Amino acid sequence: MDWDLFSLFKSLILGFVEGMTEFAPVSSTGHMIIVDDLWLKSKEFLGSPYVANTFKVVIQLGSILAVVILFREKFYELLGLKGRHSGAPKGTPKLNLLHILVGLLPATVLGLLFDDYIDEHLFSLKTVLWALVAGAILMIVADLVMRRSNRRVIENVDEITYGKALSMGLFQCLSLWPGFSRSGATISGGVLVGMSHRASADFTFIMAVPIMAGASLLFIVKNWEYFTIDALPYFIVGFISAFVFAIISIRFFLKLINRVKLIPFAIYRIVLAAIIYLVWF
């Protein structure tokens, strides 16, 4: 494989798309399919669709690393490496590994059961466009329900109960539909069960690390043969790009989410789906 600067630039762009969209409620999978399959064609400069798929998993690890860095204090607490100094009221539950496990269980089970079906039937551009719209509708509903609700809202992730963790885990199952968005599904679910947008986002990001890292590492082990010397420069550029832009995206999103809520992201998703449909169908 002959690599060149323009192809390295394409790798940087794909890392940018991954990093900026992985944890925003807009669907990184949907954007990657749109940007890569319809424009950049990574399978061409990487030599095969197998190497291209491996590349996408590698750059996803860059986004995961960004979450680990930004939430390192919370991960230290979860692993028992640091004492807790939470702002949650005394007597409230503290976020622990069992909350994470409860939240991960539904999507993990369904993912294992329907993995082949999802790969075969749900990774087309049309299904992704429908998922973008369906996820947007859920996000709008979540915001409208919160506006009309008078119940107390949980503002701190350390106040989360096991029941709410399970509820968010059930909503996360919707993200098995490519284009729906893990963040969009779980943040909407958290809001619907009485959590603030920020607390829902915090739990979503923390919960994403083990499931995404596990799935990515398993894929890499199975596809280790596609880590070639020729492909390595693209992998490195894409990984670093995804890491840097994920840091930027997550910091910006967490500062913004309690103010703007989910509806602006939902509108963006619907407009994007409409434009793609009109241009390509």
C-alpha cells in the first residue's frame, strides 16, 4: 500500500468526525457512514474494507481514551483508588461499579444475541437515516416531558439509583440500531426517568467506556492481521485526531447540555437526514 499526504489528511478528517460525534447525541456511526462511505472512501486508500473497518475501531479507541482522561477522577473513585468527595447530598447512593454493570447489561445481552442481524440488515444508509429521525423524536419527547414535569430532578451522577441505571441501560439498547446514537438514547432515557441532562450525560459517558473498549478490543484481537506496517500511519493519525477532537467535543458538550437541552441536536439530526435523503435518493 502506498500512503500519501492526502490520504493521511483523510484519516485526520475521519478522526475529526469520530471525535466530534462519538459522544454528542447525533450518532457517530451515522456521520461516519455518510462522510466515509459517500465521500472519503477509506477502503480505497486503506486497501480493503477489512482494513477500513479496523481503522474505524482503532480511532474509536481514541475517543474512549478522551473520556478516560476527562473522567479520570471518577474512574479512580470507581476503582477504589481515591476517596470520594462528591457534591451529592449525604445519605444518597454513590455511583459504583454495580451501577455501571446494571446499565451495561441490557445492551450487552441484546448485542450478543442480535449482532449478526444488525450487521446484515441495519448498516445501510437508509436505515441510518431512519434512525437519525427516530432518535431525534425520542430526544424531543424527553425534553418536552421534562418541561412539563414538576418532580425533583437528579443533578449529580452520584445520586443515581440502580433502577435509574437499569432504565438508562434499557434505553441504550436503542443505540444498537446504527444511527440512533448511544448518547442520544441514554441521555434521553435519563431525562425521562428524572435525571438532569448533565447527570445523564456523565453517566452515559462513564458507562460507554467499558462497553466500547471491550467491543473495540475484541474486534482488534479478531482482526489483528489487518494491522500492517503500511496501514499504521493512517491508524496513528486517525487515533490522535479522534482523541484530540473528542476532548474538545466532550468539554464543550458538557458545558452546553444543561442550557440547550436536546431539542437543538434533534433538529440538526432531522435536517441532516432530510438533506442526505434529498441528495442521494
